[in-house]
Amino acid sequence: MSTEKKNLEPGLPPLLPETKTVMDTLMAADLIKKALQLAVDQDDLCLQEQIAITETPSSPFGEEIRGKDFVERFTKLGLLDVHMDEVGNVIGRRPGVGPEPRTKLIISAHLDTVFAKDTNFKVRQEGNRFYAPSIGDDSRGLAGLLQVIRMFQELNIQTLGDIIFVATVGEEGEGDLRGVKHLFRDPNVDVDAFMSLDWCDPSEAIVGATGSLRYRVSFDGPGGHSYLGFGQPSAIHALMRTGKVLCDLEVPKDPKTTYTVGVVKGGTTVNSIAAHASMDIDMRSTENASLLALRDKILPCFEKACEEENAHWGITDEANKVKVTVTPIGNRPAGQQPYESPVCQAIRAGLLALGLPLHMYASTSGDHNVSLSMGIPSLAMGAGGRNWKMHTLEEVYEHVDAYQGPQLAFLMACAMSGVNGVTKGFLKKRAR
């Protein structure tokens, strides 16, 4: 059976005429051709930066060392107003030269990893393959971000709109997107589009945001000896009573909606009535309304399980009852956008201009969730090369045609923001 990926572009609606005109004009300009060649010429430099970034430790809620490194890198590259904000995001601005009000585009990659602070991040090379935790996710994105900046700076390419470069914190897991949530804490934030460089393969476009709600559900009771205390309610039994509801629950296929109990803990010994048990549950959907409807079906079953466990043993004394505590541990909003969205138009036009296929056009979860849920055109994309075994200690990055990632991100930024003396952009100021 062939494993060749299908090019999805022919099955999508045609690009808007303005999109094609802008991209054709860019690709005919000598200045843009020089910038695209610069990405090829600096491919090894970008790789060496990727390795250095990988070997700079970063962990959940422990991004400060990488963050300080990026303050220095952004400053050396000549960005303006470079600073680390209150939560650890590193921000640098490249103002446009167009008339006010100018469009504002954020291009980002994330500083954090899923790995503990004592992880060995040393990179091992075998041919054109590199092995290390976070070598692709998201060290490649961060290196690609630096390369895009160089393409603008070294050739003094003046965009009409402003571009803000951000190295974010808290993208992974229990970081719960805290970096971008801080960036977009004001619903009237002056940002018109958002791009996240978040893995490697540039032919993969994530244009929808899968929302998620995560909870830690803790059951607590008096516990006791399994024989002498028989008749006391059990925290584990209460947790188990939720099983029928959770296992038999039906969810929509469209919009795709899912749930799973990913972690279960509880008890101390085989001959003890459990005083504590807990589960972590993950709920997801590409539509916020479906996600909230799923939440409203699931959450009541935990209290009901306690009531059933206490009633089974005839427990009426509040001090001896099993009780439940539901603690939110993750909240990622969902969002969708039409084909006409400027970021969707930009990535498709950029891939066509570079002669690359579109292998993925889908929804998943990442830094783009927050802005897309607010109606801001947003996507996540690859930054060049190929990678697999993400989120494992054996993560692999293959350095092949890696310059195409920065080329694509650069073209998208130029097409949306416009380039002085070349073409206007097709990104519009967002209504507020």
C-alpha cells in the first residue's frame, strides 16, 4: 500500500483573486527572490541555532533560561521594544512603514517543552537526523522564527504593516496556553492575525482550533480497614460508579467531540477502604457549544456517584460521607474560520508559490486557539524539515529542505502585511 500523502489543495475552493495577485507580485520581485535565497544560504546557520536552542534547558513553568536567551537574540537581530512580559513571553516589534492605522501580525513559536528540568537535552546526530527531546517541537519553530526575522532585517525589507515576533510560554500541557492567554487578555487587543510556528513539516496547515476542558476529579472519604471498617463508603468505589455514564456516553461526530479519562489514581493497600481517589478527564471539540454541552453532561455524574455510594451504605453523617472536588486544570477555547480568512489564503498561496503540496488542512490544539476563538485569523504551521516521536525522549528531527519553512512563513507575512515598493497586503484591520 502506498504511503504517499495526498495533496489537498485541488479539493479546496479557488484562492481569492486578490490573494493570487499579491503572491504573484511578490514572487516576481527581486527583493523577495533575494530573501528566499537567503533562507537557503543560511540553512546551516538556522540548524545550528536549532541545536543550540534545544540544548538550552526549558521545562513546564521553567522557560526562563530560554526566555533570557531569546531576549538577547531578538535584541541582536535589531527588533524594537524587546522585553520579557509578566508571564515570560519574549516580545520584539518590527514596525511597518504604511500609514496608520497599520495592520498588526504576530508570528510566534513556543519556548516551553513537556520535559522535566533535569532532562538531558544534548543533541545527537546521525547523518541528517538529529535526536533530542524538543529538537522539533518547538526548537525548530524557534529557529525558524529567528530565520524569518533575519530575512527581513538583513535585506531591510520594509513591510507596510507591523510585525510582532513572540516567543511564548506555556503552550504545552498544563501550561494551558498561559502565554497567549496573557497576550490576548484584552478582548480589544490590537492584533489582526496570528501565526504559530509549532513543528516542522511546512505542508501541514492547522487552520482550526480544537478546544479542550480538563478536570481533576478528587473523591475523598473517611477510609478504613477493609474488614473491620466494612460499611464505610469508598472513594474508589465512588469513582468507579461514574464508569457507566462515562463509558456509555455518546458524543457528536460532527463537530468532532471527544473525551477520555487519562489518569486514575487512588488507594494505598489492598486491604484498605480507599480514603482518596482521583481521575483526570479530558474533553475536546472543534466547537465551543458542543464542548460546553459535553461538560454539562459529564460533570453532574461525579456528584451523583457520591450520592449513590453514600446511599448504598446508608451514610447520612456528613463527616463520614464520600465527597467530590472538581478542579479545572485546562481550558483551551475552540475556533474555526472560513477559507477566505487571510491566514488560510496566505498559507495556501505560499505553498503554491514554492511548489509545495498541502498535506494537512485540519484542526488541533495550540497557541493559535486563543486568538482564533476571539475571531482573529490564526493558524499553526511547520517551520521546516521533518520530525516524529514528539513529546518523547527519542524525538527525531530530519534536516531535509528545512529552508522551506522560513520561506513559507516569510512569504505569508509579506502577503498579509504588504511590502513597501512591491505590493499592498491583503490583511485588513479587524473590527473592534
